[in-house]
Amino acid sequence: WKTYGPVVMAAVRAGVPVLGANLPTAEQRATMRDTTLDARLPPAALAEQQQRIRDGHCGALPEAQTAPMTRVQIARDIAMADTVAAARQPGRTVLLVAGHGHVQRTLGVPLHLPAKLTSKVLSARSASPQYATNVAATEADAADADLVWPTPPVPPRDYCAAFRSAPAH
């Protein structure tokens, strides 16, 4: 909520409809066993998503959980895409606010949107010399975003430090 709350509350104050788009928690366990989700990504994208799950869990996730956790990620992207598609109204724009992994064209929600739906991806990224101003996506970013929006730098944080310092079981 700390990250998304201000955006949500700004929309509420402006009278903009706000919809939850994530996969309901109650559906996640069944999703982990749904092997049909593996085919929803091209093989290279599935392998990349699995590696991101491993990396996101600091290499501490048992390998047997990689595929089930990847299926949850895929199902979350599908749920978001379905919500976006259902929210469309003539002459209106639908805005999905989600983490970078969810909005990547090669892995996330855009892969699951109806082909006739026009979409744009704006990626907010911590400001650095390569994102010094609001610029159209560079060639290297073209697969990820139509526009890169720089944000103030954030202090580096080692998300895996707790895993390294935890006692082995």
C-alpha cells in the first residue's frame, strides 16, 4: 500500500473508478498446480520468468517450487489483463498501475491482452544519467516501454541480505 496507495487515493479523489486486478489469494494454490499456464508464455519467456522467480527469492526457493510460483505470476498477469480488457469503455483510457515485471511486453500483462486492444507501457525508473529527462524509450528499452519516466533515485537495498544471514535448516 505504501507504494500504490498514493496513486489509488489520487484516483479516488478525482472520481476515477478503481478496480482491483490481482489474482485473488484464494485462487493461488489451485493456480500453482495448473500446468496449462506453462504454455501461456513462449518457451524463452517461460524460462526467463522462472529465472526471475529464482532471483526474486534470492536463490532460496526450493527448485520444486519454481514452476508453481511461476504459474502464479502468469495467472496474476492474466487476471490483470482480463480486468483491463473488461474495464474498457469507448473514448476512455484504462490505466494499469503494476510493477515493472507485470508490464513488460515480453513477459507480463501485455502478452495476455486482446490483440485488438491498443496498449502503451510507461516504465517509471530510478533516475540515472541514462534517464536524465522524460524521453521516449531507448532502443534497448523498446521491448519494455513506450516511455521511460525517471523517478528520484532510491537508496540501494540488498533484498537478499536476510536470506544470507538466516541460519541454515
